[in-house]
Amino acid sequence: MLRRLKLLTLNAADHAGLFALTANSRWRQNRLVILCYHGVSLNDEHEWSDVHITEERLTRRFETLRDLGCSLLPLGEAIERLKVGELEGPSVVVTFDEGLYDFYSKAYPLLKTFAIPSTLYVPTYYSNFQRPIFDLACSYFLWRGRGRMIESGRLFPGSPRVRIPLSPGPRSEMHLRMRAHVYTLGFSAVEKDQMLAELADQVGVDWDGFIASRSLQLMSPAELSSLDKNLVDVQLHTHRHRTPRSEPMFAREVKDNIEALAAMGFPASGRRHFCYPSGDADPAFFPWLEAMGIESATTCEPAYVTRATPRLNLPRVVDTMAVTDVEFRAWISGFARLLPRRRYRRHSDVELGTEVWTKESPGDSKVIPIRDHVRPAGAAASDREVPISLAPRHDRPTPRAASDSLVFRHREPRRADPQG
């Protein structure tokens, strides 16, 4: 009911011309919207995970930016203009995370057509190891095989035969068990790839066809190097998509990322912008990034960027299939600021496959039983060897993403933490 009322209010405001009025206001001119995209569906990925949007949806978004007369700026220039108060009109920065092949085949041609500059944050391990990202592909295969009986065998410990759950929550727990299993046993990237091939066979996915499609694979070094550097600014996302809580380990992740990109033709001197993997923006990272000369770092928290916003904690509006056209226009125009937004509590296992949001107020919170997932017994103790998503995390109040559609939400994991 609240969702429907919100959309009715937004549509009425849009038709009344309030969006246009807000977009041309001085308030909006002094603020920046940074958009965040992850994947563009090659086949049916948008049905599995709503952060993979369709090519048609992305085209419509770019048309909206054009029709609203947005000033589309590179990230570095936008930050400098904001600092000195020289933004013009509704200013927007477009960013993409991961550097999946679908960016190269779907998003990049659209960026060229619309002449939109963008920032591309790339975790480089799987760019050099040209195979599907294990965590993402594993989740995708379980979704494709939902309801099937499979031989669990070496996939994860337990009964020899299990049925893949139909509902997202239990299926995500199965995905978690598989991830914990491979990290506990210290599987190499090649061994995890072999495990994916076995799982694909059991759920009826053509493994060779999946590999050929390049779905859930990163761009190759050659593909990254071929991007127009005046249109796509390739920047940092750690090498293995991890955020260790140890400064030397964190610094190594960033350094490995810089060196890998330098080997692809992107000079180290120009790698000054960073994106927190999985939106994990721990304030402890701020001085570490500053010491490495990082000028900006982006999160996945939805808000407008102002002159007072810390440059190492820049919010972004994450655009997904769940965000309607009118919600998108509300964010771009600035009208979204006029609507109240509830806060939610994100559980500590958000990156492990079950994303659960509950109302922050204890009086109206629904108890959703979720087992606490911590580092599995026998797993390596160092953050270098164990992704942060397999280590305990503390709950913290977090605003919802661009769409406020559901209070309680189960979904597939957003990203992977590649093993390196």
C-alpha cells in the first residue's frame, strides 16, 4: 500500500511539472547524483538478480538523462566542479562496477551512442583468469536448477543428494554452504571452475555454451585496453574484490589492483578513484586510502553528493530492475529528497547470499531467523585468504537503495569475492 501511494505521489508530481521545477532549482544545482550499475543482462541474468538490468532498461535510462538536460560529467571533473560551486544544471556521474563482459558488449556501445562519460571500477583477478566468477556463477546455476535434485558429492558436505530450494532464502543458504566449503578446503581457482562445470551439468546448463556466452565473466585485458579512455575511465575496485581489516593486506589488494591495471596500459599515476567492494565502506579504510593517494571512494548508499560530503565516502544511487522509471526521474531531478525514506537494518550476512532488510524501529520489526555465518572451521585465519564476506560483520543502520519497494526482501547475492 505504501509503495503504491509513493508511486502515485511521484507520478502526480511529475505530471504537475514539479520534477522539472526541482531539476532547475539552485538546490539541485549544488548537488551531484552518482549512478551505480553492475551488469547488463546478456540472457536471463536480470531474472536471477535485479542488479543486472536489461539493455532496453539502460537505453531508457540514458534517454531520460538526455531528456532532462543533465550535465553528464566524468567523476574527477564532477568532484572538482562541486568543490568550487561550478556545477551546471542537474549534474550526474555514471559509474559501473566489476567490468563484466556485458559492459563491453551492451553498455559500452550505448555510452558511445549517447556520448556519456563513465567510470568503470574493475577488480582485476578474474580479468586475467578468464573464467566465470565462481560466486556469481554458482548462485546463478542454483537459480537455474531450482527444484532439481542434485548429487551433492564434493559440492558441499551433507547428504549425498539434495533438492535445490525453490525459494530464494533457502537457496541462498545452500549457495553459502558451497562457498564456505570451497574456501575451507582452499580450492584453487581452477578447482572452483571444475566444480562449476559439475554443477552446471547437474542443473541442465550447457557449460560450453555458457563459457562461450561470456556471461558472468570479466572483460579481458585486451578488451579493457581497447576502451576509449576519453569515454571510460578505468579505476580501482581491489584485485580480488575484498576488503581486509588489516592495513597491510588492504594496501596489497589496492596495490595489486593498480599493478594489474598498469600491465593493461592504465598508468598507476591515474588510478586515484576507488569503489568499495560490496559497498563495504568501513571508516577504518579512509586513512589507509588517503595514505595511498586515493582522491575519492564510492559506496552503495543512496544520497545526493554535496560539497560537505567526505570524498572517501561518496554515496551512489544503485539503479536496478526494481527501480521504476518515475523513481529514477525523481532521483535525477532531485524531487526524491522531498519524500520521507525509512531506514533499515542490514543483517551481517548480506554478502553471503541472503539480503534481509527489517524496519529499524524495534516496535514494528519482524523477526527473520537467519543463522549467523562466521568463518568456517578450518578456514585460513588471514583476511588475505578469507574474503570479508566469510568473516563476521556488525549490523549497522543502512538506508535502502533507490527503490523502496519492499521492507523484507530475500535475494541472490550482488557480487562475488574471487579467490586469488
